[in-house]
Amino acid sequence: MSSTKRYWKDLGELHQQPEAIKGRENEFPQDLAIDQVLGNSSLTGASTGRRDFLKFLGFGIGAATLAACETPVIKSIPYVTKPEDITPGVANWYASTFYDGEDFASILVKTREGRPIHIKGNPRFGINRNPALAKGSINARMNSSVLSLYDGARLTGPVAKGSETATTWADADKSIAAGIAAAAGKRMVILSNTVISPSTQAAIAAFKAKNPTAEHVQYDVISYSGVTNANLKSFGKRVFPSYDFTKADVVVSVDADFLSNWGSTSENTWQYASRRNPDLAMNRHFQFEARMSMTGANADVRVPLKISELPKAVVALHAHVSGNSAGADAAMMKATEGAAKALMASKGRSVVVSGSNNEGVQVLVNSINSILGNYGSTIDLDTHTHFKQGDDAAVAQLVKDMNAGSVGALFIAGVNPAYSLPNAAAFKSGLAKVGLSVSFSGYADETASLCSWICPDNHYLESWNDFHPKVGQYALAQPAIRPLFNTRQWQESLLVWSGSTSNYYEHIRSVWQANMANRGPEMGLFEDNWNTAVHNGVLTAPVTPAALPAVFAGDVAAASVAAAKASSGAGEFELALYTTEAIGSGQHANNPWLQEMPDPLTKITWDNYVCMAPADVEKLGLNMYLGEQAPASLVTVKAGNNEITLPVVPTPGQRAGTIAIALGYGRGENGEKVGKAACVTDHNGDFKPVGKNAYPFTTSADGGVNYDVLNVTVTSAGGTYPVAITQTHLTAMDRHSVVKETSVATYKAGDKAAYNHPHTLGVHEDVNGDGVINTQDRKPVAEFDLWQEHPVEGVGHRWGLSIDLNGCIGCGACITACNSENNIAVVGKDEVRRSREMHWLRIDRYYSSATTKESAKKDGLGKIDMYLKMEVPEESPTVMFMPVMCQHCNHAPCETVCPVAATTHSNEGLNQMAYNRCIGTRYCANNCPYKVRRFNWFNYVSEKFGEVNPAWDDLGRMVLNPDVVVRGRGVIEKCSMCVQSIQAGKLAAKKAGTPVKDGSIETACSAACGTGAIVFGDLNDKKSKVRGLADSDRSYHMLEEIGVKPNVNYLVKVRNTEEAAAHHA
Amino acid sequence: MVVPSKMLGMPLVARISERSPGLFNISLSVFLFLFATVAFAQPDGEKLFKGNCASCHKPDKDMTGPALKGAKARWEGKGDIHAWVKNSSAYLKTGNPYATELFAKWNKSVMTAQTLTDEEIDAVLAYADAYVPPVPKGPDPTTVTPGGETSNWPWLVVIALLLLVVGLSLSGVKRSLNNAVREAEGKEPEPDMSFGQRLRNWAWHNKAAASILGLFIVVFLILKLWDAAFVIGVYGGDEVPHYKPEQPILFNHTLHAGKADKGNLAINCQYCHSSAEKSKHAGIPSTNVCMNCHSAVNEGRTPEGTKEIAKIYAAVGWDGKAYTGKPEPVKWVKVHNLPDHAYFNHQQHVSVGKLECQECHGPIDEKMDVAEQWAPLTMGWCIDCHNTKDVKMAGNGYYDEIMARLEDTDMGHEELKKYLEDEKISVKELGGWECAKCHY
């Protein structure tokens, strides 16, 4: 079947803008960086003459030669007493746990010579473990968290307000003890994120016992009060349930970005992806949302709705499911019809989730799930999670009490209310009235800098901690390094102030011992359990299953009224406040790896912005086509007294009439030192926060925080703002066979040519034997060779990657894992804007029009309507994510053009890059059809990039992987397929005297991919998984027709849609 | 002493220091002395002493336990030394006052019970009483210091200068004679030209010869420069003096790792460099490894050696009886420095390649009192070996699989035939010359 579907990377390309065409044709759109060097005015005024110059030159050469003759003296200092388990040069892995109040995951921490340098998901234990793949699922924020350990802005000890330098803990303890004594009788509040640690709770209890007026208030930066309160009303339990997407045949999400930022994402992702294999029972995913979320991008059916329509959609869905359509909106009834039908057909095997924080909406969702019988199957309230216990009402009351002067002492742990509260200003004024305010933040951040004391907490990689994420699930975090600074765990500080003398480690052990004693003999010996927990990072306790699933007892009528209220008052523009995959709620905004990770959809780095439907952008006369030389227009968004001026990014898929702004940006607005990359020098030379803070737009309503603002005005602010967008860089668009996509029906029909047709070339011989030589005489591309065959097939190893486009959800954990493993330079916004990002691995995002000739025919559209619809396809595009790294072509075009043989082929199928041989001609990059080669335009490990590049300072350098070199200026680099891991894996096999076991070697990206989309292995191993995938029907090579024979293959994306459609771009 | 043929390629300095007989003489004399004194004792007191007592006692000095010299005399009339040695804690229970006093004096540490007969105990004590410490010798005057190697060329320079002076004088004489002849013949004497003028004059008249000579000189200089450029940054190999930095402790590799038949201790290299078989780094032993032996061996064979051992104690924080907890790590100077862009893994070469340490580090156990860089560690040197060494495939399942794959496919079969042209499979043939094997 021929192609009618068009794919494009950005609007410029879709509409054939000259900029986009130019950009496509130039590998490096930038001219040489000469202007930057010669533009330096101090050079033109130089008075050095030619002869002087020659003298300096001569002296310089002589001096350099002499200096080079000197023997280097390098000191080596061995351990005095070597720790038993450390061998220099050998990595140690420790099981630990990541929990920051938002995300939870069991992880493995890789340490080298005592330094944590890499994090991956725990492949053997934990709730984020995908048992089928034996992989732990984690996101980019988790594997990047190792870098924040080495942030130079971390506090080095306790600091009193107004003091620049850290003091001793003895001083701090004395002063704080006095403060606590003075606050006796008044409210004393420990304000923290959701505490899921039994030992922390015990420490808080100890503090409460010492100070009877003390209480604990939990505050989730991104509130889930709507969900938990709805569960209280519906089932009598104020909990966040456990979801099991592996059991869901139908997933309906109303604005819940559950793959990126809603609920327990480290579980959601692998569970969801495990049901996206078209060879097994594939789930069907409906998404209703206003902005194009990462989850929406993965949906089979995505319905863009206005924000004010989303509650109505839930009401309509409820009406469909319950059969009572009173009060439901007719248009919404129609929009949700398909989803409802699918749900009704999969009772007990479906799940409905909503991202709304409105209690009424969530009660309706509970009712829908209850009617569908999903409780006890896909939703579990018995072994519920302990996440998201935050109580917005209690936080609001606290702010009131602070302002009333009735709070004597406030202890703040893990949260930053002065930055993130809807009423941050009231919080700040109240804080001034609190006698003793103590922040446990590791940085002098927005809140901490206003507190009377900052008692910096350890980084989590320096700490012992325990967690109780779910009923029956326990986890331990163990330190992977001694505290770098004079910091102290906040729990230990509480213990000290409660008069305890035991440290937190002993405290955890005693709490566990007591808890196990309570459970009786079923748990066995304490020491055994403890050692198991330390080794595995996880301990599972037996759970008695509930006899019956919970019975829904919510008030549907009242909920419908509340939901209707959430729909009212819509204005010209509706604003959705969301969190991005990279930055989240903003607590990791100081992490350079995360700031430089392109957003999954917009592919923008180092900024937040206003996402707007292209139609609206056009209507407002703003810049539609963004690029290096084409900055974004600035607009002012106003709601009540709040206003914010941000660049506008036209975002296909955004519902017209709605806009979206990411939270979590604009950290350190008042000059607080919140960490390395939170503030950088911008294009005007000002040292400013990255992005702007949108939290003031959130509102407190009905005891919960509301992230939707239904009535905002958007006006052009005049002026433009450059955005660093990787979307149009280095891509391979406008060629056939880049991305292939089909429907499950076509796939199941079994005709490979219909969805994954082979590429052939016409030849001048009678191939088909019909007696004439014509265009029908074609041979497969594989039979044509310009070069001699490389001896890789069957010879030794042949390493390869297989990338399942169905499994890739676009999260970008592979990008940051690659950064960490391969010492990839962070280059900063300005360089990214100039297409000079250094990422070895990128995720290409392709939009495509949902309207095709076939679908138009099916919908009964006339020709004119059809073409009209195809002309404005970006209203509801489908999206594909495609991770692209070096394809390691066996007939690599880059290798043949290198004048110095710096890039060559190995007999294991790797395209190798010898940096020290490279002279920087960049011929290889120009000749690469996949545009995966990166050039070091500058010495990125230099002061110029010190603001963003962690490798610049001594502390940040500790994160570097010692097995991989740091590349210097003037050389090309690219994906090596983690050759260091391959070599290490081979060596381990040689030492053991066994063949390399499939799965024993992982690249950083494949190890980070919890959904199993990226599979690495030996293609010459006939039994390997990657070989099986490479030989499968869905397998194809990107740009197969050019015959470069890559060792990376892709698997055709299969969408679970009804129509039988065959697409290839 | 016989110089092994392997050494003939050694630099001069190494050969000279090999001839140094000092240490050997010392150990030999000690041995002879001891033999003479205790050879007739029945049973062998020395052997018993070394086997049972030496980890805590010395004959003539206090260590963990008291010096054994005179112990028999000290006990005389105060108690039963035999019973004390056999089981001191049992003997203490008898309430013997001297035993109690000794126990208190030595930090109440119980001596391990010994299963020795009375005769054997007597033999040990007799050995201790007869023990005379070996006379320490100063440095052997015949030892040539490493600097001695450079003593040849100044002489050559002096001789060259002398020849030059002679040559110039002779040419002056020749000119005078020539002028005298010319004068005699009634011709004008040759104009008095400087050396430079005459050289130019000669060149003007012999253009061809001058050009060729000039060309030779230029080519010679360029070649010399070219050669010199090749050894920039090279600190080992045959062409340059080896890098042999001064170390904070004069650790003697030959003494520790050298062959036992030469009086050395013959400790396996990997006893100290234990991570060579499991890590990319061979590792500098941590100081606690030194203490495995040196907690007992607190004296060197020379006073200098004892001083060096004292440095270990300072480093590890050992006051002779206990650890003080105040270590001062040793700052060794790294001898073998690879550039950052080259990845080298000891494990691969030691555990899989089964190379001897000496193949790259030279005769470190034979003639390196102080460690030096023996091999040039250049890329040429590395890949030379990769080209010639065959892979140790026998009995290794990993290589069995590789071979099976080669035999399984046509392309593999072709490759295998090529590999086996020289009847072995070299490292190079399995990819040992590929860039990304060492550079990433």
C-alpha cells in the first residue's frame, strides 16, 4: 500500500518554510565560530608587530618544547588500610532507594573508588522492577540525581540566618534547643513532603513526645488531595491506590500524564509498556487532554479537549458507564463514546484515571471504576501506596496560623513552600512571625534562606533511610559515600533535638527490630531480614489479602455538581499548569543534565514557555516557525493579579483556546543559591533563573490546589526570545523509511509487505522472468554493495541494538543515562540553540496527521473537506518517538571520508571513533545519513561553560566515569555503543571461560530503558534476544534504501486502532 | 656471577647493578655463620624458632613477646620454663609469682600454647642464647651507582677536543710549511684567511662536493631530529634512559620479588599487587599489606633497610606494638604513566592473556632495586606484541564459542583460513589492532 501519511518534525517543515529547508540541507547550520573569536575587540587594538609576533612564536615553541621534555611527576597514594570490598578500578554496585516526595524507585548505585557515578533501576527487586525483562524502571530525574550530589552550591554545614559561613552542629543544636524551649506552648510544626519512612515517622513521634505541641503536616508540591480525599469519601480510606496497568486491556486517561508525572510513574511506565507488544494482548489507550502530554503522545486514540471540557468528559463517561445520562453534555457524550464502549467491553480489565485534583471529578472516576469492577483487579486499595499523603487544607491552615502568630516553631523538610505554594507571599510573611524556623534543605533555597537556621540534610546517596511505599513493601536506602560536607540527616537532627543519642542508622535498625517483633515469628530472624534488605534494597512482608474489594460509597450527585463547578467560568484562554518530564516540580531544576534534556514533545531545553495551539499562534500574529535565527514571540499571560511573560511555542496537539505552562522553573529568582544550573547567564549577559515560576498561578480551592486556570488573557508582550530547540537539528526528515507505523489490524493480518515493505532497486535485467526488462524488475537493497563486505556476520561478535518503537514512550531516561555513562558535555542553552548539543542519543519526535485519504473516505468526507482537513493536521496529530544513536553501519559512509582514519570499523560491527586521531574536518558528520555525530566546537570543560558543565569544577568532576575519556576541543564524538561495557563484559566472560551470556552486557541506554524498548546484544549469537528481534517481521533499518547496513534496527510501531491502515513515511 | 643471556640487551646500568654482590654476600655470610653455630644442635633450634616463635619473639630483642636470649637463665630457680612455654595460661593458674609478673609486664597477653617437647624447647632457647646478630655491612664499594653510566661520554668529548686541537695545530703547521715552501719557491705567501673564509673558499672551488656534503649534513640532522621526536615522552625502552623517579620509600623490588636461590624473598608479585588479576589497575599495595610481614620483620638487612621499614610504620601509624590511629599515607611517585586516552587493563593481560609481569615490566625481580619504567609503553610497542602474541584459547569456553562461530559460517571460515596462515591466531587477528579496543 502506498503512503499517504505525512510525518514532519516541526511546523516549518510541514509548511516548507525556507528556514527549515535550509536547515535540513545543512548538517551544521552554523558557520565556523570564527566571528566569535575575531569579534573580540581587544584583538584589533593589539600593537604587536609581525616581527614581535615571530619572536613570541619562536619563544613559545621553544618554551613548549622544553616544558614537554620534563618528566611528569604523578603521585599515587594508596589506601593505608584498604577496605575489603573496594578494589581500585572495579565498580561496586549498591542497592538503594530513590524517593524525593514525588517519585519512588528501587535503584542500584554504581560507585568507583568510593564515588557514586551512575544510577540504574534495580533489576531484581522493587515495585519498579519489570519481572518479564528483569529491569528496573526509572526516569531521567532519578538517574540524574547522582549529579546533584556533586553540586557546588550545597551547604557545607549548619547556617544561621544572616551568616555567610557554616557553623558547627554543637552551636546550631544549642541555639535551636533554646528556640524550641521558647516556643513551648505554641504550635510547633514539622512541615515535610509525604513521609513514607517508618523510621522518620518514629523520629517525628519521638520529637512530638518531647514537645507535646508539635505536629506533623505533610505537603505534596504537586497535590493529589483530590484523589486521596475522593478515596476517603468513596471508600473511607484517604490513600493513593496501587494501579496495575499490566491487567488493563483498556486504559482511559482524562488528563492524567501517568507515564510522565502522575502517580507512581516508575511502576506505570513498565506496566503500561508490557501491554504494548502487538504479539501479545495489546492494551487500548484513550487519552482526553488539552495539552499534548507524553502520555497522550503514546495513546491509541487521543481526543483534544478544552480544560473546561475535561470534567464534563468525566461526567459523560460516567453517564455512559452508569447508563444514566442526566446532566451530561451531548458533545462530550459523543467524544467519550468510543472510550466508554471499549471500557464496557472490558469490565474488570480496564482502568480510568484522571489527572484532575478536583475531588468531585475523582469521586466520579472512582464510581466509574467501581461500576466497571476494576477495584481488586487493576486498582488496589488494600495494598495501597503510602505516597501522596499531603493535606492541602492543613497546609493552608498552617499558613493562616503562621500569620496569626500562633506558630512558635516550624521545621521544613524536603519542601520549598516559599517557592511552590499558591500563596507563597502569605507563607513568607507568616514565616517572619515564627519564632524559630528551621529548614533542612541542602541549599539556601527560596524557603531556607528565610529561615532562622538551615540545618542541611545529607544528599540521599549519603544517607541511611527506610521506606514503606506500599502495604507489605519495605525498602532501604544505604549510603554510597560518606557525607561530602558537614551535613546531617534531618531525621537525626530531630532525634538530637528530642534528646536521643543514637544515630539514624541505629534508629532505623531499632525501629525495624521493633516492627518485626510486632509482626511475630512469620518474619524470621531480624538480622537475616536486615541483611537481606541491605543487600536487595527491598524487603517484602506477607500481606493478608482483603476478603472483598472495597465498596463504593461516594455521593455521585454531589460529585457531579463539584465537577460542573470545575467546568464553569471559562474565558477566552484556559491555562493548564503541568510538570515536565525533566524538571518535575522544580526540586531538580539545578541539575544540568535535566535542563539540557530536551522536552519529549517540544524538544526545547533550558526554558519553560507557553504551549499554544498553532491556530491560536497564527491568530495572535506570533512567530510560528522557531529556529536558531527565528526566536519565539513573547506573550504576557494574566490571571487576576498574576502575570507572567514567556515565549510562545506553537505546539501541535494543543487544543485551540488552551495554553499550558510548565511548573518547576524560575528557581532562585531572588538570588538564592539553589544549585548549579538553576540560574545561568542568558543571551543578554544577565545571570538569571532558567525559565519563570508559574506556581503563583496555582490556586487553593475547596481544600486542594488547583492547577487549571480557566480564564486567562494572553497578550503579545512585544519582543522576542530565543529558545534552544533541538527539534529541527540534525534530523533525517523527508526521506522514506525513517519511521514506520501501522495498526494492529494490519499487523495481525500477517502481510509483512503491507506494513514493513522491503526496499528494492530497479535493475537492468529480467529479474521476474516476464521476458521484458521494465520497472517491475527490482532487487532487494541488501543485494547492492558499494563497498566490500565487512567480515562481521558470523565472525566473533556483532553487537547490535534493537529499538521497539512500540515500547518507546519518549521519557528520555536513556539520554541522561548516556550522559552519565559517557561523560557527555553539557553545553548550555546558547550552544544548544546553535545545534551544538553533544548528546550521543536523541529521541526524534515525529508528528503526523491523523487525517489520511483512507480515514477521510471512512468518515465520509468530501474531497474538499478531506484536503482542508489534511491541510491543518496539527490540530490532532499522532506522535511517534524514535531514539536515534549512531547506527553503527557496516557500510558506514563516515568511515570512507575520514582523511586520517580516525573513524574505522571493528570486526565486532562497531563504528569506532579514535578521538586522538581526529583532526576535526567534520567530513564524517556531513556524510552521516543519520546526523548522529557531534563536534566539540569548544573545550566544553572550561570556565566559559563552567556554569553548566559539571566536569569543570573539582567537585562536579567526581561524577565522571573513569573508563571513558573526556573529549577535548576540535574532535568529533558519537555513540560508541558503550564499548567500555562491551569490553568489560567480554573480559568477564573470558575470565569465567564461558561464552558471553545474552543480557550480561547492557549499554547505558538499554539498561535505563525500563519499558524494554531498547535491547542490546550480540547479533551473531543466534539465540540472543536482539537477534530474534532483528529477524522479526516488524524489524527494519532506518533509511534502508541507502544500503549502509546498520547494526541498529527498529521495530515498526503498531497502534491499537480500529482501522486497518498501512503507513510508512 | 653468570650474566643470563636474556640480560645482554639490557642497558648498561642494569647490567652493572646486577653484578652488585652486596646483598648476596650479606645473606651468604649470615647463612654460613648460622650454619656453623647451630648445625650440630639436635633438634634444630633455628628451624623450630623460625617456625614457631619468630612471629612474636626475637632472639635478642623484645617484640610482641620478650627476647628469648637469656630466657632460660632468667627463669632459673623461679619456675618451670618448659611448662610455661607449653601452656602459659595453665601454668599461670599454679600461681607462680614470676609467671604472674611476666604476664602483667606483657600486657596480659596470653602466649599461644606450643606443642613442643622439652628437648625442642631447650634447643630453641639454646639457639637464642647462641644467637649473634649479623654484622651490618655498609654499601659495597664495588657497587656502581646508576649515575656511573654517563661517565663515558665526557671522556669522548675530551678526546674529540684534543683531536680537534691537534688537527688545528697540524693544519697551522701545514700552512706554515706550505708558506715556507712557497717562499722558498719565490711565490707570494698564501693570504692569511680565517677558518670560515677558507671553508667558503674551498666550497666555492668544490661546489659538487660541498653540495653533497651539505645535503648529507642536512639529511643527517633531520633524521636525528626525527628520531629524537619519536622518543619525546617516552621513558622506557632501549633508546632512552629509563624513568626511575625517587620514591618516598626505597622499596627494593629485587629483594622482595627476586629469586630465592639468590637470597631474595621470592614473594609472588600478586601478593602485593593483588588487583592485577581482577582490575584494570595492578594497584599499589595499601600499607596494611606491608604490615602483614613487617609487623614482625622490623629490621632490614642493612641499617638503611631498617630506616625504610620505619617509614612504613610512620605511614601506617604503628608504634611497634599497636596502631596509633594516626596514619600518614605514602605518596608514591607513579612510574608507568599512560596517556588518558589509552585504556589498559591488567586483568585482561594477567588473567586472560596469562602474561608474566616481567614481559612488560622487565626484570623487576632481578635487577630493579628501585622500580623503573622498562618498556617504552608506546602504541607501537603495544601493537607489536598484539601482532605477535597468540591468543591463549585452549580450554576457554569463550574462545571455544568464537571458534565455533568462525567454523559455522562461510565468511567466518574465510577469515579463519586467513588467521591460520601463520598457524596461530594472534591478538591482532581477533581485533587487537582495532582503535576502540584501547581508545574510548
